[in-house]
Amino acid sequence: MKKGTLFVVSGPSGCGKGTILAEILKNPNIYYSVSATTRGMRPGEVDGVNYHFFTREQFEQLVQEDGVLEYAEYCHNYYGTLRKPVEEHLNAGQDVILEIEVVGAMKIREKCPEAVFVFILPPSLTELERRLHKRGTETEEVVQNRVAQAEREIRCAESYDYVVVNGALEDAVQDLDAIIRAESCKTKKNQYKIDEVLGK
Ligand code: 5GP
């Protein structure tokens, strides 16, 4: 059976990757990997849905047991991808999406060279700043920190396979969907179909 494809999606805070992924994940054949984190739960978040919320001790234990594919420290908290569910879904032929920051993404690049890397870009830093202000939940200082952090993250975008600019949401969703579809048609993933047609 054909193995699923691992997609790694990164992008700065405020670039709209959550909204794009919510649309993409309406496709039931794609599995979204729920990460483990040591950060506190935000209002409205649910343990096991948004993240698996762990203590630092639990997280370190998980890392020791080789339970994560990658992990990184971001804003003083650990974030990591749980190995078991990702491997199980890929082996069952399902595509898997990891939504992770750039350091973790580069670790996946080393471990899983066949993974596909997509960076979500805001149309400009000015637009990103405008969107962060619009959220209205952050102080000016926090917004400026996020813009500076975004700039650092965007410098890593050139190591990704694809870039999707989130100007108009619908276009960005279509672009990501097109990437996922094209990857599933790659010859190396479909040798079995060629053999089937040839009766091999
Ligand atoms: P937030 O705290 O806003 O939910 O996430 C902060 C950052 O951590 C985001 O850039 C998000 O993509 C990233 N992140 C979430 N899960 C993981 C993970 O499992 N591994 C890594 N390396 N980063 C993650």
C-alpha cells in the first residue's frame, strides 16, 4: 500500500496558517498531528485537541523514551511532535500535516528527507503587523516582538520546498491544496499504479 506523505507547515504567528489549515483539514483523509507542549492552556483550548498539555517532567520523560520525532524550545516552552500517531497514520496511507516552527522543521528535514516543507508567508511585514494589532489581544511591545520574530522565521523560508503567500485566504487554501494533490501524483509514490495497469 502507498505510504502517506508527511507535510511540514511553518509560518510566523499572525500569518493565518491556522485558518488555512482549518480549511485543508476539512478533507478527512488528512491527519493533523496534535503536538505535545509544556505551555499553559489558552482559553478555549482542549487537551488532546489543540495540544497534549504536559508538565516539563512529563515532556522530558517523553523525549528520553524517544517518543518525539522532533522537539524545540519556543518562547520558553517545549513543543514536540509525537512519533507514534504520525508513523501509524503514514503507514496506514494517510497524509499527515505537522504545524511546527522552523527549528523543529529543519530537524524533520534531516530525519525524514522525503517530507514536503511548506512555508506560509504574510504578504508583507506591514500587513502582518496590522493583523497582529487587529487581534487586539496583545500589547504594542508583544506585537513588535512578534514582528521581529516573524522576520527571523521568514529568513528560514528559503529552505522550504514551497512558499504560500496568504494574501487572499481562498488563494492560499487553493495553493496548499494544489501542493498536497501534486505530491500525491509524484511518480515515485505511484509505481504500484503503473505496475497495476501493466498487470505486473
Ligand atoms: P503556539 O504556542 O502559538 O500554539 O505555538 C507556538 C509555535 O510552536 C508555533 O510556531 C507552532 O507552529 C509551533 N509548534 C507547535 N507544535 C510544535 C511541535 O510539535 N514542534 C515544534 N518544533 N514546534 C511546534
